[in-house]
Amino acid sequence: MEYEPVIGLEVHAQLLTQSKIFCNCSTRFGEEPNTLTCPVCTGSPGSLPVLNKKVVEYTLRAALATHCQIAPYSLFARKNYFYPDLPKGYQISQYELPLTVDGYIDIQIDSQKKRIGIIRIHMEEDAGKLIHDLSSEQGSHSYVDFNRTGVPLIEIVSAPDIRSSEEASAYLRKLRAILMFLDICDGNMEEGSFRCDANISLRPTGRKAFGVKTEIKNINSFRNVQRALEFEIRRQTALLDQGEEVLQETRLWDAGKGVTISMRGKEEAHDYRYFPDPDLVPLLINPPWIEEIRATLPELPEAKKERFIREYGIPEYDAEILTTSKSLANYYESCLGHYPKPKIVSNWIMSELLRELKKDDREIEECPVPALHLSEMLKLIDEGIISGKIAKSVFEEMYHSGKRALEIVREKGLVQVSDSAEIEKIVGEVLSANPEKVEAYRKGKEKLFGFFVGQVMKATQGKANPQMVNELLKKKL
Amino acid sequence: MKITREEVEHVALLARLKFNEKEKERFTLQLNSILQYMEKLGELDTAYVEPTFHAIAKTNVFREDVVKPSFPRDLTLNNAPDGHRGLFQVPKIIE
């Protein structure tokens, strides 16, 4: 039978505050274990949490950027469960009255716009980190680092509007870009600043009612989101086709094996017994505060993309790629400041620059070629100092050595040969070395023209000005 | 009776508490008598009373986003039954 996947995503994004959500400990990553903790973090008796104002402001930014409604009155709640990563025995989260609800994000899928609903965005604290394999001594203990406890998170819950693994990936990329444009999350998936759980069920195509869903946890990259969902679609399809039932359960994604594994019974008796946290007073958000935050919102990916198309006349495809991150968009506009030819710059960034970065697994922030240097090189092409072809190798050299274009061109003697006497001489040599081909060309085999161009280029190591080579060849043939 | 013996067992499991049969019996009775007592409140008409979650009437208590020194790790770990290389040591958690 044909099935339609119904997917909803829960994203946990770490907010870029200096201090934790309920105490003054630092949120720095990678410090010595348990050096960023205090009695609030460890849930010591008598300690009291006090809310970090910036967490509220950042959450409001996220809410406004995703068209959410902001609740005038909201509460924190305790989510009770026992696990050693949670020293208090409960996690402070929001339950019945979250800060914001009911928004959406537009994604681009097969050049069609699709709207994905957002059910809610709420604030909560992160839990600690469990370490299982402490090298030599195997097996009898686990270890806990509480540096992470109390790091502020927002949980963004999508509506079950997603219908394929591609849509899931597009939604996550768009959401991550928005949070990064807002400067409220660094989007680092490896360090866990942007994590995703997926709910997925199948239903026969055309049916309205939802099937039984599973929740997939532990997905730490865009690629793995797609792989995990595709695996789960195959697994559930096979079950349903055999007339079996899908169990409602939590499954872990194992990226190494490429499968999801049941957490069997672990979740058993999960009854979080949520109740309003008496340690934290209610939150009232008044309209002036919302307007104050709204006034600080930057240009978001969607608006930037529209502006790039309108202002620079580049294709939508280019604009979409150039606005995937704020830094990339800034890089592009910075190049245009020195070299105002939008499509040429866009081509170079999308092909040469992004290719080199991808090879090294680097982000644009780590690009060794500053925008100014790329612009300088593009000018050298326009001025006829180097050919477009040579420019590609010059660019590679710039990327690897950090040198500027003109320096490389001088060092390697790559300056384009535009001296007509010199080119004429080489053209003459090429023609006299290939008398039969000249004969054939003159009898009408015009395809051979390319051969002559190639020979001249070869003789000049690609440095001859191609336009002049063409003209001189035509004259001589 | 409102609270059944199964519910007592369920809550005990959630709270990681182990009771013998006698204790289960006793707690079932006690919990029920507590609930019965609380039910007196149901006699009041509270249709126009806002739920009270907090003992104080404050709202919007904030802290600025400023880092202050954390607690010395040794002191924190002194409160744990077991520590190991700066980490809290707990019984093995099977993933």
C-alpha cells in the first residue's frame, strides 16, 4: 500500500546567553567537568532559581521571527523524573502556559513554498552530561558532569505538517538559519547547540486520521535527520504491509549502523507529574516590551533573499544559497561593496568558494580569503591581467596560502599575454607545425578552430588573452 | 476509596521507593484519609477565585545576564557520595 509520512519535529536550541537560565554560572562549552556549577545547578536544598531576563528576550525574538503569538501570562513548571543527569529530580520547563504558541515557518521545496506550523516555543533548562566509558575501569559506574545543567534552551515544537525527509531537512535548515540570524543560537549541531527529535507516523495515502507514531531521538546532523526518517519510513511501511502494528515508543538513532533502535520499556511508567514551579513567579509580557524587542529584529533570511533578488537581480536559486547564513550573506554584500557585479560574485562564491570550504569542512567565518581579496581578483580578470581560467587556479592558491591575487600572479608569472606581436608569433608557430590540419580547416572542417586555440593556449600555459588568440587565428587562417 | 493499592505502587515506583505489603496497606489508607480531609475544600464555591500557584503576589522577577564565579568544585563534590576525577560517580546507567 502507499503510505504518507506525517512528521513533527522538536528542536532544542541553546540560547547564546553568557550565564545560565536560573543562576550566574557561565554557559561556556568544553570546560573542566563540574567547574561551572553552583548550589542552584546541583539542586542543593535552600537554593532558589532566578530567571535570566535575556532568556525571555531571546525567546521573544524567536517567537516574533516565527510569527508566534506571545502569551501575556506564562508559567514555569516542574517536569518530574529520576535520572542522574538531573540533580533536582525535576527539570524546570514550561507546560500548560508556554511563552509563545501558534506560529509558522515557510520552507522552499522543489521551488514551491510550503508553510510548516509551529505549535509552541517554550523555555527550559538543559540537563547534565552522562559519561559512560571512563577508559580502563569498565562497567560498574557512570559519571556525571553538571556544567550543562541550567544552560538555557528553547524547545520549538512543529505541527505535524511535514510530509517527507526532505521537508524535514528544509525546515530544520530554515529554523537554524533564523535562530542564527537572530544571534540567539550558534547553531552548532556537534556541540549540541541545535538538537532534534522527530515524531513520525504513517497513514494510507488519502486518509485523514493519524497512524501510531514513534519518537526518534539522538539525531545530530541534517543528514542524519534524513537518514533516520527514511529508515523509520521503511521500517513502519514493512510492519504495516505485513499487517502488524507500529508500537508507540521512543527509538534511538544509531548513526553508525544506520538504524533506529527501540528503547524498550525504558520510558515505561513515564508520568512527569507536571505542576507549576512554586520557586518561579509568573511571567507577564506587556505589549511595549514586545514592541521593544520587535524593533531590534534584524533582516531575516526570507526578507534578505527577497531583497537580493530585487536589488541585485540574481536568480532565486542564488539568493536562497547566499542567505543560508548571515555570515555568507554579509560576505557576498561585502564583495559587492568592492566589486559591484552581483551575478559574477555570486557565481564565484557558489562554485569556487563554497567548494573549497566544503572540502575543508569549514564555515564561511573561517574563510581564508577575505571579501576584499576575492573582489581584487575579480578586478584583475576585468582588467585583462589574468584570464578567467587562470583566475581559478589563482583563487585556489589564494585560499591555501592566504596571499593576495596580484602577489600570486606576479610570483608565478601568470600575467595574461596581451602583446599581439608575441601571440602572433606563437599562432604562426602552431599553424606551421600542423599543415594538414590547416589544410583541412580551410577545406571547411571548422571544428578544428578549437584545436588551434588549444594549441596556442598550451604553448602559452594558458596565459594568452583568449580574445586576441581568436582574432589572430581568424586573420591567419 | 479514591486511591487504590495499584496507584500507591505506581507512585512508589516513580519515586524509587520500595514498600512491603504492610506499608502499602498503611499508605493507601493514609493517602485516602488525607484526600478525604482535603475534600472539605470542595464544599467552598471557588468559581470566581483565581488558582493560586504561588504564596507571593510577585511577577517578573529577573536577573541580569552576568557571569559570576561558580562554586569550588571540591566543595560541590564533597556533597556527593562518590566522586571520580571531578565527576559525580553514580551507579551504571545502561544506554
